[in-house]
Amino acid sequence: MYRIVTVRERIRVPPEKLNMKVEDAVKAAIADQFEGVLNPRIGMIVSVGGVDKVEEGKILPNDPGVYYNTVFKLLTFKPELQGLVNGEVIDNTEFGSFVRIGPLDGLIHISQLMDDFVSFDNKNSLFLGRESKRTLKEGDLVRARIISASFGKDNKIGLTMRQSGLGNIAWIEEDKKKKGMKKEKKKTKEKKKK
């Protein structure tokens, strides 16, 4: 998911940054050019990790900037199929929940929210499971699995919570407590039999 990628590129330092140390000016120019950019090959560029090498600068005709061949590191986030992610529900709509996973948003379609019949309460902007009575609302923390990811003209990340160990973090904790209570009851019954 998160990776540090080494890049070699010619970086233009604009004239307003030429009063800085060369390394600082180059790092600032890299940040301006790359941070927050979604590259289909390496993912969302989160930040500049560091500048490894800055070669001698070159000035081109009719351009007040200086160009430096540079080797630098970028921290990137690229969702991987079947990867597990934790995130926060940022919006519920009648067709699903949008979840912020790192620097990107993914969609959990209503059919992928839980193993239950799910209805959407438009007034309160939440989902409700018919039998389980579990709810999913904005601000809930969730664990999901990435089932699709495409980058290009439209960037889409599809998520599911319909597998064991996935869902609203509160649901997962509740299931753990129930499982622990069942084990405790089983141990108590076994002790009484002896």
C-alpha cells in the first residue's frame, strides 16, 4: 500500500526559490510538482521523502528557472487488490458508503456492507441491517478489503466488508467479546462435568 519510490527526474526550480539553499529549493519544487498527484503507475504521491542527489543546474533560454537533474524519494499510496484497509466513513448515500482510506476514498456498495438485508435511512444518513440491527453512519471507523481499483480518467476503489473480520470496528469488537464469552461458558461447562 504505502511505498517509498526512488525517482530520477529533471526538476525546474522557479526564480522565487533561488534565494534558498539548492537542496531546499529543489525539495520544495519537487513537493510543489508531485505532492497530491495521482500517478496511475505508482499511486497517490503523499510526500517527498528526501533528495538523494542534485546535479549541476542548467538555465534554458527564455526561462528564468533553473533545471536540476535530481534523484529523490517519494512516499506513495497505491491500493492493492485484496489488501486490507482501515478507514473512516465520510459519506453515506443510497447506493453505498464512501470511506477515506489514507489519501484516497473508496466506495463500499450497499450490497457489500454486511451479510444482512440493508436499508438506507436518508433522514439520518445511515445504513441499518434488518436482522442484525447493526448500523453504519458517517464517522464510523471500518475495516474493509479492496476488491477493485482503477486509475485513469475516473479513479475508483471498490471495497467490501462482507467477510469475516471486516466491518465497522465496533461490530468487530462486539463479535470478539461474544466469542470470548462463548469460550468462557464452554470452559465453565467442562469444569462442572469433571
